[in-house]
Amino acid sequence: MSTHLSAYPNPFHETISFEVEVEDNISTIVRIVDDGGKIIKLLSWNLKQGTNKTSLHDLETLAEGNYFVDFKDMKGNSLFSAKLLKK
């Protein structure tokens, strides 16, 4: 399955948006972790064939630094990941 992920703005301050393109409908688990591996956000997202968009808000309380987002299917297979920078 071919997929594409965009995360913006990067670096972010209080909101980050994701645009994900997939070829088929798929249920995912989305994790945002800090550079120490601590899970900051965990959510499920049912992606529909085509382009999907969502935003996470109220992130201004996160410490500045590096974060990582990863999308996995329900079997735990990694679909894609990205490095994020909080300013």
C-alpha cells in the first residue's frame, strides 16, 4: 500500500496538521512520542481512500524539542513516520 504523510507547520507551536494519502481504507494507530520515547498523544484514525486531513490542537504546553509521529496499522505494521520540531 502506497502512502504519503505531510505534517505542517514543522516546526510547530500549538497546532500541527497532518495530511495523509492512502490507496485503500485503513484503520491506524497514531502515536506522538518525545525524544525519550514517552507517548505524548495516542489516537486512532480511520483513513479513507484518498487524502485525509486532521489537526491536533492545544500543544503549546509541550516542551520545545524533537518529537516523532508514527502511524501503524491495527496489526502493528509501520505505515509511515515523521520527525516534528516544537518551538
